[in-house]
Amino acid sequence: MLTTVPRGTKDILPENVHEWQYLENKIRELCLLYGFNEIRTPMFEHTELFMRGIGETTDVVEKEMYTFLDRGGRSITLRPENTASAVRSYLQNKLYADGGITKLFYIGSMFRYDKPQAGRYREFHQFGIEAIGEQSSLIDAEVISLGAALLKDLGLNDVLLKINSVGCPKCRPVYREKLQSFFKDKLTELCNDCQSRYERNPLRILDCKNPHCKELAEGAPKITDCLCEECADHFDKLQDSLTNLGIDYILDSHLVRGLDYYTKTAFEFKYLPLGAQSAILGGGRYDGLIEECGGNPTPAVGFATGLERVLLALETQKLLPPKNAYCDVFIIAMGKKAEQPAFKLLQQLHDKKLSALMDYAGRSMKAQMKQANKNGAKYAVIIGDDELANESATVRNMTDSAQTTVPFASLIDKITFEVNK
């Protein structure tokens, strides 16, 4: 239908845009403090980027991507996440050329064919950061601390941080064998997806949302018991850093995240009042992704958060700012003769960088004053037949209703002075 948006999308209306701007401003201020620079990537990429980067056995690739052939017969996908795109841009534009660490952040629309529900849409908006080029666990801790700082700055309470290590290509095969051994006798009870994952990527079974699969996974081997010396040392140092920063966390051996590119650190912030949709921010290390996308072996770590989910949490705790009506001057033209002088005054005020509005419908004085109040005007400027005859305007202070008569010749300067004083 022409009068409804596609399922899983929504309009962000004028009365709500200020909430988004509030959140985005908080994000940009914080990223500036931590030295992250904004990047903007295309909304669609070659499908292979996401298949190789995210992992062909993930739900995102198998079930949720919006993929189509363009007119040249090329397979194109609307981005379901932005880490792979940021990595592609990092390589294509040689952001590594100066050496050292590259810190990026992004805010933008992502697309997944998912079941719409509270805080989850098919077009959703994501904020994420990527720190590329550093293998120290200290940068993992800094990335996590930025996420914690954002949630704290927004005033969110009841937030729980979970962390885990998902190992690396050296130690993960050992864990893979242990998982397959654990689930072997339970294989027929697993859902169809998990039965398929058993051979291809048994770690994905731990990420299954099916309640029965979750029950079957209870008591599964812990990957932290299979870590190689390097991964174990990295994880221990991360925990020391978080403790040193005073960031509380709990260990969750089943936390593997939903994307195949993660190595070593995996983490997730949960906002408990949201219930089933409590995961509000998450990420981890992805040391193999740059190489998978055609670059040299390069360590990296990052996170992402859905803005809709964050806004839902802020709404739950009544932390969203009210919309402030804002208008410096409302011009009231009484009668046809006053329209052109009032309209010229409107433009002159705009030239002075003042917020100015006027009524174009020629409504009554009462109706226009009501409109001025609705828009939060500081001053009303009234021009009618008497004012035109006297080459002056009536200026009303909307706070105390005091009125003065000001000649047209000095009107602009008078209003500018009053507004800016």
C-alpha cells in the first residue's frame, strides 16, 4: 500500500527526531574524547564481503540478508552490519598507511530480514566503533570502557556486562571436538538449524535462540578450558584491566556472539529491564577479518549497538529529553497590506540568524498568538494597518506580555539586541 511503510521499518517523526539527535550527539562527544573518527560507508556492498566476513553459517548470512542482483548481474546486499564495510574501506583506502592504530566509528542504517518486535526492526540504526591495528588487551578494555561510559552518560541503570573468550584458530579446533562430542547424543533433539551447525560450526549451537537448544546446551564444555596460552594470557590481562578500571563484569562461557569473525574477546552489555531483548551493546575482537578480506594479518576489536534498542531503554527509564519548542520571533501580519512588509521582515531576521516564523493564512490575532505560544516564541512582532500608518511595529515580550512600539527603521536592531541579550 502507498500509505504504509514496509513491515519492519518506521518513520522517525519530527516530535521524535530530537531524541535521536540527543543520542547521536552523546555518541559523537564521547568518540571525540576517545580519539575515534567518523566513517560513512555505502548502504550496500558486494554480497561476498558479508559472506566471507560475517560467516556463511551465521543466521545473518543464511536467513537475514537483503540480497539482490543489480542490472549488471552482480550480487549486492544491503549492509546487515558495518564492521565488514569498515574493514573493506580500511583496506581499499589504505587507512593503515601511517601505521599504528586506526580508530573509526559510524552511525547509520543496517538491514536484516528479521521478525519485527520492540526495539528490533528490519531497517535499524547502529552505532559502532572499530579499533584496527593493535593486539594488546588494553585496547579491548578501552573499547569496553567506551561502551560502559556511553551507557553511564545516558543514565542507564541495571546494565550487566558479560565477557568471554572464543579462542583463536589455534585452540578452537580442540573446543570444536569437545562440543561435537558433547552434542553427539543430543543431535536428534536439536533444532534443524543446530543439526546443520553441528558439522559446519558447532559454536553456533551455543548462540541458538531456541529454548530447547538452550536447555540441551547447559553443561556444555567451556571454551575457556581449551584456550591456548596466548588466548588465555590475553583474557587474563583483559580481566585485570577491567578490574583496574572498576568495571564490573561476569564470565559467560556460552557467550559467542552471532558472527563468525570473532576471536579471543567477546562481550555484551545487557539492559535487564528489556527482558528477551536485553542485549543492548556487544562486540569483540576479530583478528582474522582483515586477512579474510584480502589484507595482511591485522588485529582489531570493536562493538556495535542498535540505537532503537538504546532509545527504548532510555524511554523505559524516562531518560529522554523533552522536545523544546524554539522560536525567537513570531511575526503577526493583520490584513493583506501587512503581508509583504511582514514577509520581508521574516527574511531580514533569517539573515541575522534568528529563528523567525509567521502565519500565512491571515488568521485572527488570537489564533496567531496561540500559534506563537505553541512554537515557544520569545517575541511577537505585530504589524497591522495602524503600525503601517505609523511606520512602526508592536513588539510583545511573550514572557511578561510587555509591549513596545518600535519604528521600522530600528526594528531589526532592536529585535536582534533583545533576543541576544
